[in-house]
Amino acid sequence: MSKLSIFKELWAFLRIRKKWWLLPILIFIVVLGLILIFAQGSALAPFIYTVF
């Protein structure tokens, strides 16, 4: 099973079930995860931790 099949399946679910309100939530979770991953070893880490 490829990594892209998960995204294809999610897109099909959103399109067929008309669950467009889930899209901003998913985008926010992905962006938040990327910020935490990239800020882990950088000088931004103390500032990120004070936000949460």
C-alpha cells in the first residue's frame, strides 16, 4: 500500500460524503505537526513551547 493511497482514499471520502468541514481541521493538524517537527532542533523551540 503506497503512502499516496491514504490521501487518495481521504480525498474520495471527503468528496463522496460531502464532509468539507473536515478539511480545515485536517490542514491545521498537519501544519501544526510540521511546525513541531521542524522547530524541534532549531532556535525557535523555546518560542514554540511558550505558545503551547
